[in-house]
Amino acid sequence: MTDAPATPHVEERGPTEMRDPLIREELKRASVWIGLALAVVGIAFLAQPLLLIIGGFVFASMLDGGTRLLGRVLPIPRGWRLLIVALAFVAFLVGTVMLTGSQMAAQAETFRTVMTQQLDRALAWVGSFGIVPADIEVTQIIQQLMGSLGRLTYAVTSVLGAITSFVMIVVIGLFIAAEPRLYERGAAWMLPIRMRDPFYRTSERMGRTLRHLMAGRLVGMAVEGVGTWILLWIGGVPMAALLGLLTGILAFLPNIGAIISGVLIVMVGFSAGWETGIWAIAVYAIVQIVDGYLIVPYVARKTVDLAPALVLGAQLLFGALFGILGLALADPIVALVKAALQQKSIEESGQAAGIAEP
């Protein structure tokens, strides 16, 4: 008796078989999640250089805006106009340091002493209600805060770190402003061809938004800084020039900057007497009303109307995560994200209209 022919054994694909559609699909999903996790870790470790690059784009938008504005009255090649704007920026920095450097240095020491005394008085008053220890001093609080600051915040807020960061932002901004189309085409080259036209339109909208936002911010800084200085000087408030400079710089930070500058102005004003303190409060109110009811609405009409709560929330989040540099760049980042989302909505609406027309 002969054996029956054996039935051919059909081999099934194993878990390592990459041709299996199920395995390929699961591998794609796992790759997406792994890539997302690596991106989050990379952003956490590369936060400072990424923020410096974003700061370079912000500074480049300022230079580009000045170059375009100069082109309306001076019809010369773009390179020469950019050189004039860059030299004007350098001359402003050098002139400010030379004209006010010694005066600011002397006032800065007096300012530190006055603020320490005023804060000690405020803490003593709060301590009388049992809210904080009665013997606590400002120096102790500063030491605790500095000890609790993270590595990134300490690197950025230190003097050397701040100077290095500023120089890097300026250098990156100069390179981008010199040849913006080169970097735009380089970024578009990494995208599929079908996505390049929408990318160019989105890039143009984001650039226009950032230029207008920074132009309005510079106007606001100038108005607040100069106005505060003149009004405080008229009222006899000590260190008017230093307070005006600090107010102008802090005006770059909407919401939070106004609060900080207001506290500084009022505390220095009351250090010279009640009448001077009341004048300082009036000056702060006048400057903020002009900025809030004239400059900010005009900027909002020209750019994106950002809700104050949204900006403040972004500042708190970016400040907690990335330190003072994140706090300074929170507003431009939110404006850029909103501009990109608005352009994406326009693109999708256009595509839907094109499909519905036939």
C-alpha cells in the first residue's frame, strides 16, 4: 500500500515579514509616534538655539520692514537700503551707549538701592499681616529665585549669555534679511512640488504679519519710552531717563512688560514723596492709555488681532518653559502661528469652492 501524496504546506507570513500590509501599517504608526517623541525631546534640548533662530527671523523682519519703507523714498538697490538700515541700527546702539552710558550706570546703582529699600518696606508691611515672615528681605527672595531657575533661563539671563544671544540673533537676522528668497526657496525645496505654491503664499502672509507687528511694536516702544522719560522728568521723578529706557524696552513684552514698568515707575516715584508718586501713577496711566487706545488698535488692524488673554497665556507658558527669551518671543510666535492657520483656512476654502463650482 502506497502512501498518499502529502498536502503542500502553505507558509504564513511571520511577524517580521515586511511585505505584510498589516505590519507595514503598524510600523508606519509606530514610526510616527517615535518620531513625535524624538521631536519633543529634541525641542526640549535644543530650545535655546531654536529660539535664537526665531529671534533672528524676528530681527530680519525688522530690517526687511525698514528696507521696504526706505525704498518708498529712496529708489536704490535693496542691498544699499539694507546697509543703510543696518548702519542706522548700529549707530543707534553706539550712540545710546555713548550718550547715556555713564548716566545710566550711575542711575542703575541708585535704582537698585531705591528698589531694594522700597521692596523691603513693602515686605515689612505685608509681613505685619502675617502673610510672609516678618524678617524676610528682598535679597533672600532673589537668592531663592536664582537658585530655582533652570539651566536654560540662567544661561539666557546671565550677562554673558544675554550678550551672546543678542549677537547671534543680530547675525542670523542680517544673513536672512540679506537674501530672504534664498532661504525661502531652500525651505520650499524640501517640500513636494504640489505644496510649494501654498508654502510661498503662507510664507508671504507670515512675513507681512511679522513686519507689521514689529513695526507697531517699535513705534510703541519709542512712544512709551520717550513719553515716560519726558513726563517723569517734568514731574521731577528721580532717574527719569533710566525709567524711560526700561519702559521702552519692556514695551516689547505686551501685558507683562507694562505691569513690570508700572511697578518700577510707581515705586521710584513714591521714594521721592507722595506728590511725586501720584505724578508717577498719572504718567503711567497716560502712557498706557495712549498705547492701548491708539497704537495697539492700529497695529491690530494691520496685522492679526490677538486676544490679550491668548498673548498673556502664551507668555506665561513660553516664559516658564524657555525663560526670558521665550517670554520675549511668545507674541511673535503666536502671531506667526495664527497667520499660518488663517492662510491654511483660506487655501482650504478656495479648494472647496473650486470643487463645488462644477
